[in-house]
Amino acid sequence: MRERIEKALDKVRPMLAADGGNVELVDVTSDGIVKLKLKGSCGCCPMSSMTLKMGIERILKQEVPEIKEVVAL
């Protein structure tokens, strides 16, 4: 599953990079929780929670339906 998540994150990264940010996959739990770290401009952006839930989580769940939730560390 980790490999499929990384592949899905590669689709998101260009959008984040356009604003000076990036995302790092930290962990995937056995119960389908994906833990990410937002980096660069995304790490301190006041809109990062919306980016995480409405953007990254939505795309990851489309690509990898086993994912239950995406959380930021």
C-alpha cells in the first residue's frame, strides 16, 4: 500500500511545489491511517489543514481506497 500512496502523492507534489511546499509520507498504519508531514511553505501555511483534507486526502482515497484517514504530523 505504501508504494501506491507514494505514487498518488507524486500527483499532488507539483501543486504543492508551485507554492513552495512538499509532502513527506511518514507512516501508514495497519488500520489505514496515513501520516504525512507537510514541508516548506505548506508546513506553516494557515490553509494547510484544508490542503490536507480537501486536496491530499481526497486524491489519496481515490487512488488507494483502503485509506481511512490522512493526518498531518
